[in-house]
Amino acid sequence: MEKDQQRQAKEVFNEGADAWQKQSQYSESYSLIEHRNSIVMSELLEYPKSARFLDVGCGTGQLVIEACANSYAATGVDYAKEMIQHCLENATSVGVDADFQLGSLFDLSFAGSQFEMISALGFIEYLPQSELEKFFKLVGQLLTDSGRLLIGTRNRLFN
């Protein structure tokens, strides 16, 4: 069930997918996206190559693609159709077979699945307060006993 805040966020991300795609590409200046992804990858590299990784709110998919390129079983989830389209194009352009799913984490089925690592970078600030507890409970069910959750959020005033 989609809340009004989630509907508004989805509209913003669908409309901004092309701009996000440009931001996520390598540049010589500092990239927040690259920086956040490098932190997650350094943590993921501590796991064996058989580890499963889930990126919630995967944007245009660079983190999932990099994880797949490093032989991890990676899945990206985003509810913005335009973002998932970029994910698929980006994965194809580098020849990586990555798993991307369109939809809300709350509505997708991960029955029987567990992940060694889950990241949610720039995600929780778009959840209504009423959904935060539901998110953490669901993530707790999806993580293995030794699994890790990495959360990143940003201060839009001092980005």
C-alpha cells in the first residue's frame, strides 16, 4: 500500500531519473554516490563471493552492477520505473547480468531469501515515520544471522 509521501517521492525519482543517471557517472569532482558506494563495497568485500547483497532504493544501479562484477549475487530494488530502466541499460552496457526489481520493498516477495548485506543509501528519509518500524522489521527478517545493514542518509543543506 503506497502512502502519499511514497507516491510523491516516486514521482520525484521518476522525473529526476535522467539527472540522477548523470550524477552517478564518474566525474573528476567529488561524487556523493561514488563515495557511498565505495563504503558499501569495502564492507561487502569482507564477505565470500557467494554472499547475497540487496540494495534498497538502488537508483540507477551502479552499486548492484559493481557487486555483480565482483561476483556477488546482487539484487537492486527501486519503485521508480525510470530508475529501473537506467539500471537495466547500465548493466547491459557493461555486460553484467544483474537482478533489478521494480516495486516497493514492502510489496515484493523475498520469501525464503536471506542476504548477507543490505544497503539502503538515501532511502529512509523518504519513508513516512509510520513505515520506519516496518522497514527495520522486514530487513531484520531478510538478513542472515551475521548479516549487516548499511544505511546512508544525507543532509541536503550540506551535501
